[in-house]
Amino acid sequence: MIRSMTGFGRATFEDDSRSFTVEIKSINHRYCDINLKMPKSLISIEDKIRSTIQKKINRGKVDVFINLTTYDKKDIRTVFNETLADSYVECLRSIKSRYDIKDDISLSLVAKFPEVVTIQQQEEDIEKLWKSLSGPLNEAIDMLLEMRQVEGKKLQENIIEKCNNIKNILDNIEERAPLVPITYKQKLQERLKELLEDYNIDENRMAMEVAILADRACIDEEIVRLNSHIIQMQETLKLDESIGRKLDFIVQEMNRETNTIASKANDLNISNLAISIKNEIEKIREQIQNIE
């Protein structure tokens, strides 16, 4: 089953000491680009978080939001920075003395200065922290993957439909191709009769000109290769792996063969049919940009 690169997942965890909320969303990206937004207290397990995501997601821009609420406050304490407070007070007294300011230095004023009073939290046990987070993290990832699979199925059906459209158009081209030299010969004969009226037309030379055109306008190989690419794409869509880059390459080859058909055929009807194929290929190209 193919997967798209668009999805969303959310999960929560709660016990007596803490609660986690994990939200993860992904959109198109050439590689696997993971962006984490989480509390500083979780930095110690950042590698574990990234590794868990990378094991399940191969491509896409992945944004992860982790919210942590701690209920147990026993490990939190306030710290008084005496050296910094002394420096602030000394500076205030110097200002008061220099400018003869009639004001007192209050406790509330000093306490408001940055880093004078700080809150410190003891580091938690990493394994215990990871055990609490790994559950909701994996649950959110699985929910995202499920959404990506649903979207991927829709993309698969749409691409197969467009491949069938291309095949039908290509069958029309294949049916039309043998008529190109015949049509060219008729037009050439008519044109020569207009120009040469009383002169006899050299049938051997005529046959040679038609043969040269038929050789230059032969698109049998391109039709065979394009048919092969269509089959290859349909088979690739059945693979249970990351196929986005492979599909992108196949689309490039399909486009190349179609351009060659349009340029070699020297026939307006075939050119118009080739344009129709290119339109379908472009629609496929847009779709596979969202396939993992």
C-alpha cells in the first residue's frame, strides 16, 4: 500500500506525576525533515524521539509538537544568586548617590531583576521519562501513518486511472501511425500534380521520398517503451515500500517518449494525441509529489 506524505496524528498520556500531549503532522518534502517543538526538559531524549520517527517515516516535512505538564513539584526549588544581587544593589546605590535620587531600594525591586531568583528542577530519570513519552509518540505516529495510507490509496486509484487513459490514447496513436506515410504520399502526389501538371511523376523517386519519411516518422520503438513505462508504473504502485522517487523517474521517462512521438510523427492528429498524453502525465507528476 502506497502512502502519501500528508497526515496528522495526536495522542496523550497521563499518570500521577505528569501528562504528555503529542501532535505530529507531515507534508510534502524531498527528504525526511523532522522539526521538534518541545520543552527543554526533554532535550535529553531528543535523539530517541527522532530515531523513533525515522524508523516509521521515510519522507516528508514532519512537525512534532510535544507538551509536558508536571504535577509533582517536589523536585522544584528556588535558587538565590547572591553575587548577582550584590552587584545589582551596589549599582543602584551608585545611581542613587550620583544623581541624588530620593528613593529606597526595596526587596521586590531587587527580586525582579533577571537571574537573581531562579527556579531549578532536578533532572528526571531519562529511561523513566522516555517510557512515559514513547507510548503516545508511537500512537501519534501510527495515527498519522494510517491517514497517509488512506490518502495514498486515493492517489493510487487516481494514478492508475490516468495510466489507463494514457494507454487508450496511445492505442489510438499506434493505430494512426501506419497511415502517416500513406497520407504523406497522397499529399505529395497532389502537390506535385499542381506544380508539374504536364510532366510525368517519377514513381521510384516518389517511393523513395515516402520511404525516407516513413523511416524518420517511425515511432514504433517509442510506443513500445511508453507502454512499458505504463506497466512499470502500475507495478510500482503495488510495492509496499517508499516509491515516490522511483515514480518520479518513470514519469520523466514517459514524458521523454511522448515528446519524441510528437516530434517524429509529422502528423497533426498524432501531435494532438501526444499533447493529451502529456496533460495526463503532468497530472500524474503532480500527484506523485505527495507520495512517500
